[in-house]
Amino acid sequence: METKSIFEMTDSELQQTLGSAAETIRKRAWDKVGCISYYDADICPGIDYIVREYRDRKELIRLNEAGGSELIRTL
């Protein structure tokens, strides 16, 4: 069985793989930068979308070719 890279895992797969370490990593990221960003194939309609997760909410974000981003909706 081939192992997925952590960068290819969904949030739930990452949590299952890393267990409580994932929560510790998430909390440290929130403390440093306020949010974490990741791709989730179950939520993102294309590869130009990401999820930004804050302590109190998740947002669906669309990335543009100029390097900017646009809030699509709060999840």
C-alpha cells in the first residue's frame, strides 16, 4: 500500500494519521499566523481553491493567477 503525502491528505485523513499531534500543530499555527490553509477535495471545487481555517470559522477561498485570493463563502 502506497502512503499519501501529508500535503495530499484531507483534513480528516490528516487527523486520523497524526491523531493528537494534528491538533497541537493546528493550535501552534493559529497562534503564529491566525489560520491554516489546505486543499480539501471534498470541499474545494477545483485546484484553484483552498480552505482557510481559523479558530472560529472556515472559509472557502479562490486563488487567482495574480497571486491574490477571493473569499467565496464561509463554511
